[in-house]
Amino acid sequence: MYDNSTMETGKRTLSVLLVLVAFLAFWQLAVMLLRPPEYLLPSPVAVAKELGTAPEWYLSHAVRTIGATLLGFAAALGLGFIAAVGIVYSRILENTLYTLLVALNSIPKIALAPLFIIWMGTGLTSKVAVSFTIAVFAIVVDTVLGLRSIDPDALDLFKSVRATPLQILIRLRFPNSLPYLFAGMKVAISLALVGAIAGEFVASQAGLGYVILAAQGSFQTTRVFAAIVLLGVLGTILFFIVEVLEWVVCPWHVSHRERS
Amino acid sequence: MSESAQIAAFENVPGAGDVRIHAVDKTYPGRSGSVTALKDVNVSVKGGEFVSILGPSGCGKSTLLRCVAGLDHPSQGSITLGGQPIDAPPLDMGFVFQRDVLLDWLNVINNVLLPCKLKKLPIHQWKPKALALLKLIGLAGFEHRRPWELSGGMRQRVAICRALLLNPTLLLMDEPFGALDAMTRDELNLELQDVWLSNAKTVLFVTHSISEAVFLADRVLVMSRSPGRIVDVIPVDLPRPRTLSVRETPAFTKYVAHIRQLFESFGILRGTNVR
Ligand SMILES: Nc1ncnc2c1ncn2[C@@H]1O[C@H](COP(=O)(O)OP(=O)(O)O)[C@@H](O)[C@H]1O
Ligand SMILES: [Mg+2]
């Protein structure tokens, strides 16, 4: 079973890589044949060269963006989880906090970015705040769902040995919610990155969002592409880390999913 | 006091594993009127007795078992275990559900030890018992497997070990083998009998299989629905330990035929409801 699924994963990764390589080759070829001006469409090779000219500079900006993303994500995870527990255990919180969250979710959270800049300045804090705001909803909703979807028989099992409500939370509801929590985390980590970039777009002196905006202002399209490539790699790595964590923390869920 | 009177007085005193169900009604309030799940149920089970509860689905078997377990409460009447009224799940009770409800995040041994953990008993003291139970039921060497690596039969065996861990005087089983294939079911019937013979405890075993009910039980409670009530109590007088071949003996088939006729007379069995 393990061998099979590892092979499946390997095959899928390989095909994704192949498609990516083919796409880059096609792009390179098209640029070489059609010769568009570089400020419209640079070739992949040019973008790679651009990254090679100042790797430390790009890295320092990437670190800023990663910092804002991870801080926003961590805050969303921590506060979102606590809020979810509160919502599941308290009618009042369900009727106030949860209702409010659901209502506010229809606002495109990126629209709030300028507000956070006004309130918190152009530094890291405002980026973290946007990142948090945009990511937290996914965590809360999925965790609430996970804490609630308990097999009634499992609940009876715990009650039959007179488990306390706290034991039911810690030993049943919490582990049961982990697969749901990870589903929320996978959405949230991508959204947290979007939030950090959005914050950087509005006002900043550093970060990949800043790099993109500054380069765009001076028509350095190759540099824009270089930053976008870095963001793509970054997003993929962050998502992958959450996947690996899921594999380690709730292997039962991963195995169920692979079977179906 | 004469000797016979003394014995009579003694017999009136409930033993540790005695279950007395007295005039129990259970109604569930519903949107379209209330549902009467149990009506005037009276049962007296002696400590160490194996009783099967047999009936078509929806006749209140689970409701009755949940009331005995203290997970639900009768609307009328009373239930006692060892003379004590049951108003919370008794401490010396084990429950096996139709679905095994193993916790995915725990390995086999920790699933078996769950009651011990929840009751804050010293794990190291109970671990040998857990291992012995697993061995008894044919799962030696599987302690560190995860539930999702096991077959349905193995999973239910683990659930039985979990229910037996704290050596309960009362074991309640709600269609524990209902989801298993026929052959695994036969195996588990034999293993359950072994477990029970090695350490007699009161067992209430819910099933909708006539032959399973007869095979396992000292007495079969036959239930009918709308409203759920006990229509007959049939003592099964077959020598133990019973082997699977007992099912082909005339005595066994007579019990089965008798119960089938009983269901037919209540208009329940027209071939499919009860096997
Ligand atoms: N929690 C409940 N609320 C309302 N009705 C219930 C509930 N539990 C059981 N019932 C009803 O009581 C009857 C008996 O159910 P149950 O005890 O589960 O039957 P069985 O286990 O014999 O199949 C059924 O009609 C069922 O719909
Ligand atoms: Mg039932």
C-alpha cells in the first residue's frame, strides 16, 4: 500500500515537472522566434539571469514576505483555533462571533489593506494584519466543522466510561478535527501569502510585493517576472510543508484519502 | 427462619451482575408526534447470564441497551444493576457498538487502553491485561498497528478487548458483528463464547440474526416493534462450549424455527427483515 502510493506521488510529481519544463521550453522558443521587446515579455533564460545577478537582494526581500506570511498564518492558526473551540462550546459566541465572521467574509479582505496601512503604518505589522485577516476565516470554518463532526457512537463510547467534557475535547474532538484543520491550513497558507503581497502592494519599502511594484514603475519587466517566479516557488514550498506536516500529524487521514 | 426461606431471601438479594428492568417505557418527542420506542419492558437477568436481544430493526433494541448503559434514561420504570439504580453509566460496564469506533489516531494497544486512560488508572498496571486480551482474541503481535491497517473483523476484536479491559461485570453489545461477513462473524461468535466462558459476566447481546442469538445465548429475548416490547423469552438449553456444528442439530433448528414462527405470527417476518 505504501509502495503504491509513494509511486503514485512520484509519478504525479514527475508529470507536473515535465509539463512545467515543456511550458518553459515553449515560452523560450516563442520569445526567441517572435522577439518581443523585453519590457513586454522576457524569456525564461533572461529571468533566470536576472535572479542570478543579485540573489542576496532577492533573498532579503523574499525573507520579508515569508516573515509576514508566516506570522499572519501563525496568528490565524492560533487565534482561529481558539475562536473555533469557543464557537463550538458557546452558544453566545456562535451567535455573535461566528455570525459576524460569516457576514464579514463576503467583503473581499484585500480591500481592507489600505485601512491596515492607515492604522498600523507601512512596516511589517500591517502586512501581518492583512495576511491574518485573509487567512483566519478558512481556519475557523474548517476547525468548527471538524470539532463538530463527531461520530455519535464515539461520543457514547466516551460517555460510557464517564469521560469529562474536557477529556472529550482533548482526546476526541481535537484529534478528530485535525484532518479538517489541515484542509483549512492548506487554504490559509496560500491566502496568507496573498495577504502579505497585497499589504506590500499598498505601501512598503521591502518584500517581493514591493519589488514587483517598484520594478513595474520603471518597466523592469524581467525583474517583475523574477519576483513572480520566486513567489511561485515560495507558495509551492509553503503548501508542501503543510502537506508534509499533515502526513506526520494525521497519517490515518492521508491513508483514507489515498484509498478513495 | 427455615432453610428454604433463607434461600428465598438470599435469592431476592440482587447479585453483582444482576440486571433488573422493571416496567420500562421510552418515548422520544418528535415533530410529528412522539415515538414510543419501548413499552412496558420487564426483564430480569442473573449475574453471569448471556442474554440475546433479538428483533427487527427499529424495535427499540438499541434504545433498551442505551438505557441499561445509562447513556439514555427510561421515560417510565426503573433499571438496576446489582440492585443499584442506573442513572449514569455504571463504572463496571463495557459497551461494544456496531461500528467499532476505534480512534484512528491511536494504535491498537492504546485503543484498548482508552478506558483506563480516561478513568486515569495507571497504564502500566493495565497494559499486561490489555496484551493478554489481545492474545486471547488472536491479535498478539498487532499491538502497534494502526486501526486503518486492520480488517473489519480485527477492528471489532480490538473494540471487544477495549470493552473487556477493566473486567466489567456487565457487557453490552449492540449488533457488534452486524457489519461483518458471515465467516468472520462465525469466528467472532466462537471467540466471544470463549471469552465469556473463561470469565462469566452478564452479557446483553443485541442482534437481528436468529441463529446468532440462539447460538450465543442462555436466553433469547424476542422483541417486536410499534411499540417496542418483549413478546417472548426463550431459554436455550444447549450444552457448552458450543461448536459451529451445533447449528445443524435438531435441537438448534427447533429453536430457530420456533422463533421464526413467532416473528411470522407478529407479521414481522415475511422473509427479509430478520435472518
Ligand atoms: N434519539 C432518538 N430520537 C427520536 N427517536 C428515536 C431516537 N432513537 C431511536 N428512536 C426511535 O426509536 C425507535 C427504536 O429505535 P432503536 O432503538 O434504534 O431500534 P433498533 O436498535 O432495534 O433498530 C425507532 O423508531 C427510532 O426511530
Ligand atoms: Mg440498533
